[in-house]
Amino acid sequence: MHAFYAERAAAHGVQHAKTGSVTVVQRTSSDLRLNPHLHAVVLDGTYHQDGTALAWEELGHLRTREVGEVLERAVRRMARYLERRSLLESDDTDEAAGQEADGLLAASAVSGQVPPAGPQWLRGLQPLQPSDLAYDKPLCVSLDGFTLHAATRVGALDTAGREALLRYVLRPPVAQERVTTQKDGLVAITLKRAYADGTIAVEMDPLSLLCRLAMSVPPPRYHTVKYAGVIAPASKWRAQIAPAPPETDPTIENLDALDEAKPPRRHGTYRAWADLLQRTFDFDVLRCLKCGSRMKLLTMVTAPKSIARYLRAIGEPTDTPGRPPSRGPPYWKSTVLRRKALHDVA
């Protein structure tokens, strides 16, 4: 993607140009099935060195043909990456690979079938099937099971639109209000958009839901938000592109009012956890629900004796709970498994 913009800038006579992007790795679809995809916010242009300053070069609107070229290049690179690591299995090795625990869990989360516990009706993952480049609609292309959607665009002066776009690409796997428990013990996930066949919700047993949730968690030490190009943390041009902090209104005559109007100085870009939660979920966790006043932290209780005394005062147990006895996998509690194996419709 970055090489594509550099080539477009070179065609306009601008050499050594760079663009910037923020990529968010999303692992699930709206029904929590494992569906790895990337949400990328890319600068629709490039920066280049003009003396001691940076100059912005706008490259105009993308064409659908150019989006297809980017997808073809990306699919080739991803296929080579997977082949080098032997992650593209053939038909002969699919069944053996499907016997691994992680493979079964991933296959179940991808296909949306029975959970990987107890009797299995899962088949191995199919290899990558080649297909032709298809143009579904303007700026939307598909190839070999990969799709690229580049029709969403936000103007440079649309501050609200940029924030809405970033909130969308950073959204969590599923909204809590869209997950409800039914009377028969199944869990229903209301879809954000209905399927082509009119499906508006997906029902599954709790074990299948846990399997999908397990695969929605990224691997340890894996960053799901990645910055690249001129806005990368190590970029030498980032300091010249980042906006300067807002200046204080110079019309304030009262110096006392001026001091009060200044925000508290911070040694960095740290934000309190309560501020981050309020900005993300629009909920102030430090506001009392009864009186509406602002709560503040008084002290941290860390001494074991003080913690035990407080727990006894509020009637909570102070002893460590014992470990429950071990049990087998609860696969027969799965409604889907019972229907398949025992034809149990209850």
C-alpha cells in the first residue's frame, strides 16, 4: 500500500515520497466467527522533503482498477508469506492438521460449527482456492477469498467524520447489548447488518460462544494497532506532521483567570484510565450513581490484615476458596452436539 502511493507520487514527479497509515487487526465478524481482517486508515496523499520543511502532495481520487492492483499485490505477498512458513496446507495434510487442538478450535470458530470438544464432525481447512479478480462495486475488489474495500473517505476538514471513522476501526469484537440469553439456554447475537438471506440474529449454545470468544483474543505480545509510514513512532517526519497543542486565548485579561484556564502540565501524553474509559464508552466511572458527585481515590489498602478486617466488616469471606474438583469437557451440554449425536431436540 505504501509502495503504491510512492509510485503514484513518482508518476507526478515527486521522488522519495511517503504516506502514513494506522492499521487495526480485527479477528472476528459480527457473529463472532473467526474472520481475520484489517481496518486501515491511510493518508490519501504523500509527504516529501521540500528544503527544510515537508510538503503535502495530494494524489487525487483512487480508481477501481488501482484498488485491484493493490489487492493483487497484497494477495501475492500474503501467499508467499504463508507458503514460506508452511501455513498453506494441501488436501493430504488438512486432515492431519485438523487433529491439533488449536487447529480444531480455529476451524470451529471459522466455520461456526460444533465446538472442538467431544465427538467431532469437523473437516480439515480447505486450501486457498484461486479465483479471478472481481469488481463487486466501485472501489471494492475481491480475489481468492480476499476483499479490499476502499470506498470510505473522510475529508481533511471533517473532524467529526475522522473521529467516527477511527471509532469504527477500533470497535470491539461485539457489543454487550447485542448478546442476550434465551429461555432455552441458547445465546443470541443480534447482527449489526442482516445477512443476504434475511438473518438478523445467530443463536448458539454457551460452549460454542466460548470457543468463538477464545479465538477472538489475540496472541500474547501481539499489537493489534500498528502505525506505519510518516506517522510511525520511529519516523523522523512525525514531529513535523503531528499537530501542535492548542494555544490559550490571548484575549483573557485577568491573569488569575488565565492561570485557571491553562490545562495542567503533563510530562508526556499519559491520560488517566478514567478519562480513557469515558472517551471510549461515554461513561464516567468516577461519578457517583446516587448523588452525581465526583469520586476520588482516598487510599490504597495493601496490608493483608487491613484487607481481612475490611472484608469481615462488610460480611465477605476472608479465606481463600478451595479448588473445585476436576471435570471433563461439558460437550454434552451443547445443544448442537446433542442434536447431532443423539437427535435430542429438548
